[in-house]
Amino acid sequence: MANIYSESYEHPFQLSGSLDQPRTEHIGPYARESLVDFNGSKMLPIGPLSSSPKLHESSSRLILSLILRKEIYADRPIDGYLIHLLLLELIPAINANSQNSRHFLLKHPNDKGDQVLLNVQVVGWANCWVSKLPNDKSVVYAKRGPIRGTVK
């Protein structure tokens, strides 16, 4: 496992988002329902982004917008809004203690710690995304399924 972590750390991505073109390393917007807004029938996904603070800020602002439109926290909108407003205000303080690396590593959408990386080829990453991991620690995950692309 140490070799896997070491190898993945040697090939970071410069943006955070989802791999969106088969057989390439192109990073596009996040392919996660929780990071997509809608304007009528038009999808407005978040990303790609160049830093973790930008991801947290974009996600928090989307949640605040959804609360104002009464799409989430319908039972307790004021509590939900205040909590997420506080989280938005804490982003600079939280990120002040972390290294400001702009290097991102692959992370699986169903990350439970039980995915496997084989021969530095990612298996079953249909909707994987690229994300900065805490303290720049290198962890790469995959799950069962066909491969659509590889990572150098």
C-alpha cells in the first residue's frame, strides 16, 4: 500500500473536479448531485476548481441558495441557514492551518476506505472526482467495475 500512496502522490492533478472525458485526465465540473444547481432545466455544476477553499465556499453558497429557495431544510430553514453561514465564515480559518497545496488526488465517490488501486490503473471510477486530501496525505481509491481511463 505504501508504494501505491507514494506513486499516486507523484502524479497530482492541478484542479479539483470530476474526470469527464473517457481515456483522458481532463478535469471537468463535479459529477455529484450535491454540487449541482439548476436554472430551470439547465444544470449548473460546480467546478473544476483550483483549491479546496473554493470548493468549500462554492458548496456552502449553493446550500445557502437552496435553503433560500426552500429546496432543503424545509422544516428548519433558519437553523440550516445559520449553520451553513457559519461554516462559510469558518472556511478561511480552517484552511489557514493547512498547506496551500494546489495538488489534488483521485477520490472515489463511494469512498469508505475499502477500494483498491491496481497497477496504478484505476478500476471502476465512472464518477470519480479529484479532491485535495487532508494534510496532503496521498490516498487513492477505486471500486469494482470497468475502467474508462487510466492515470499516469
